[in-house]
Amino acid sequence: MNIGQLITYLILNSTKTNSEILEIVHSKFECKTTMACVAWYKSKLRKEGKIAGGKTQRQQVVMTEDELIDMCK
């Protein structure tokens, strides 16, 4: 699993904040990933229709389990 896949997985499968996701990424990878990177993935998932809601709404996964499994391979 690469950085983008980990961020995407955490966005879709947890209720963690962007800060918490960034902490996890930094604990698993030696990288320069920033809050902007996490926000970019969240925005990308919204545009693709894979999560619903805006900044003030709780995220809801709108992907099938098979799509999640395929994404994390």
C-alpha cells in the first residue's frame, strides 16, 4: 500500500480527522506529505462521488466493498 492508498483507505474507513490521518501516514512512511495532500485526496473522493458531504458534514462512504478491496491492492 502506498501513501495515497493509505490516505484514501483511512478517509473511507475511519472517522479520523485530516490531522490524525497525517500523523498515521508519517508514522508509516518517511515522507513530506502535508495536510494539503490529505485534503486533496478527500476532495478527489468527493468529486468522484465516493464520499458525500462537505467540510461541515460527516463523511459517508458510497463505495462497494469490492471497490474498496480493489483500491487497496
